[in-house]
Amino acid sequence: MHTTFFSGGRHDRTANDRAEETLIAAWRADPAARFIPLWRGQHAFDRAGKEGGLRLLMPNRSAFPSPEAGLDRLPWTYLGRDAQGPIFSVDLDAHDAPLALLPPGAGPFEALRPLAPLLPDGEPALLAQARGMHHWRRTHRFCGSCGHALVPEQGGHRLSCDQGHLHFPRTDPVVIMLVRHGERALLARGVRFPPGNAISALAGFVEPGESAEEAVAREVFEEVGVRVRDVRYLASQPWPFPGSLMLGFHAEAEETALTIDASEIVHARWVTRQEVRDADPADFTIPDVTAIARLLIESWLEEA
């Protein structure tokens, strides 16, 4: 079993406690309860933590300025507990000056992607949960059945309207696959990749009415015109940008000729293991350790 980045959380989600509204309220009022602030896709980090390393900023309730006036008016979600007590996320999106709501000296807010590899074990998984819940809550403010406003229940893990319709968190399944042929593997650069020379495994969303394995075959053919067989599952990974579950596969190509869909792919190429090991960054780079594509590529490299 592979533990991928953004998985392997150290906290207990205590899902059975979420329906206990009185208990959740008591935990939220506890001065030792910790809160992860979320602000427009960014996070505050503690750069003076243990041994000078980077840590996620999780101030406890007593550290917030005037918590009775501010903290309790902000949207929040219960994430679970660890040895230190309950953990919540708190949504600051509505505020243009979020640092004023945090303990003195906190901040600034920063993007997660560049800093995620520096976080200690367990914290990326906690952030994946917080970000996924935050995205779901932010994009589900009104009932899709009747249009009425939704209110949070069960620690923020269920939304309901006054007509009795219930809504639960969603995670979008995405297949990501390293396509192989003989001693070579197929890597590609997508049109939505950030600036640089990164190439990665092909990926795409699972559609209604198809299995993950069927999605692998469909996406590969649509993006590069290659038929595949022997689709084999390797591992999965939460991907909180904003809220997907990556399902990682290896697959064998039946041919090597490429017909690239330019609306999805900038370029694709077959590479050998040696080319990947000796890659010049000016030519191409592979994804970093936060991406499951890195695991798919490294597991292939380890076979030889």
C-alpha cells in the first residue's frame, strides 16, 4: 500500500461525533481548540516552528483577538481531533484584510503548492481535508433542488435547506495513468500546466457511467490517440486543487503513433528510463513529490 502526498493524516476525523451538535459546540468553545485559517486559496504558515521548519499555522482559540466578537461569526468546519484536541478550519474569504482576524504576528497568507513539500508528515492531509471542505461549502451555498439557502449541520459536513433537502461533500474522481510501451513511457505537457518545462502522466475526469479503468482507456485515446490494455491500479491521492481524488494507474499501449488533441495537450513524447534519470531541466522536468504522477513515474523507474 502506497501512502501518497496529501494522504496519511495523523488526526482522527471522529465522524461519528459530527451529529452531536452540543459536543461539537463545546469543542469549538474550548480555549485549546485549534483553527486552520483559509483565505482565498491561500494559507498562513509558521516559519518559526520546531527546529526552525515550516508548519501550518493552527492557532488555538485563546490566541485569537476578541474571539467572541469575530471567530464565532466566521464559517467553520470540524476536521477531527488529535492528541492535542479538536481541530477546525475557519473561512476568512469574505474579508479583504484577513490578518486582522488572526493572532498578532500571523501571516502573510501564501500559496500552498510551492510550500507543501516542506510541511511535516500529517499536515498535508489535514490541509487536503480543509481545502476540499472549504471548496465544497463555498460552491454549494444554495440548494440545487429548490434554490433555497443551505445551512451547515454535523460540524459542516452536511448542508440542508428549509425544504428538507440534504447535501453532502463531493470529491471528483480523476484517473491519472502512466502509459508504457516496451521500455518507454509516455509523458505529456497539458495546456493548463503552469509555466515551465514540466511533463507528466496523462489524466482526466471519470465520467458518469464508466469505471476508472474505462476512463483510463477513453482519456488516453482522446488525448493522444493511443489504445491501451492491461490497465493496472497502483495508488490514489487526494488532490486539493480544489478537491479531487486522483486514481493512479499503469497501462500498456498497443501502438506508439500519437495523434495529439491540441485543446488538451501541448506536446507528448515517449521517454526511456535513462532519459528521465538524466533529464536536463532546460529540456523537461517531471512532477515533484506532491503529485501522484511522481509515484507512477518512480515505480516505473524502479522496475529496471
